[in-house]
Amino acid sequence: MPIVKVIEVISSSPTSFDDAVSNAVTEAAKTIHNIDSVYVKDMKGHVKDGKIVSYGVICKISFRLEAKGNNL
């Protein structure tokens, strides 16, 4: 049975919420392997002069831990 760990990541984008989520996964994948899923916990837009200037998300990223030897 695999063990899954969940981390929380904050990310942003000047373009869209989708891009902010993609940035979160891309950055996490640089140091974490076996990413299985991403859950968007919260979304926030930053407004200036009546227009959204950046999109922010808080994501939960799930990944499987690798077994070492025959300990599992």
C-alpha cells in the first residue's frame, strides 16, 4: 500500500487562476516526484484600479512516497 503525503503550496500568476495552479505544480515537481493530484483550496485575485492584476491560489499537492528497501 503506497503512502501519500500532502503539502500546501501558494502560487500566483499575472494571467489566470489556471496558470497559477500550473505554476504551483511545475515548481513543486522540480523537487518532488510522484505527484498524483492537486486540489485548489483557495483562490484570490489582487485588484488595482478596478482591474485584477494577479491571481493567487493555495493548493494541496499529493504525492506518493517511495519505499526504501523492503521495510514496507
